[in-house]
Amino acid sequence: MGKEGLLIQFIPPYCPELNLIEILWEQIKYHWLEPEDFLTRQSLRDALENILATFGKKIPDNFRLAT
């Protein structure tokens, strides 16, 4: 710890567990999308648009920030 009470900690260049968008994408990909959403490009687009449009208005029960 430095003289000013400041702790500098270096993290690896690729560290998805510390990146909130990576955590969100993991939830979307593995918990909120259904297998049939992956059948066509359009069905995947529609499902993602729906998830992102409603995210923030209602947080699904299975959303966890910790992985």
C-alpha cells in the first residue's frame, strides 16, 4: 500500500470476469436465450433485441453479477 493509502493492482490484459459486459453476455447466451433462438439469424436477432429492450426495466430472476 502506498503512502497515500492507494493500492495499485495490475490485472491481466484479458480478464472477462472483471468486465461487466462479458458477464451480461454470458447470462444472455447461457440463461436467457432459448435453443430455438439460434435456429435462424433473424430469430437470434429478434430474441436479442427483445432481451436488450427489456433489460433495465425488469431484471430476470436468474441474473447474477457474480459468475
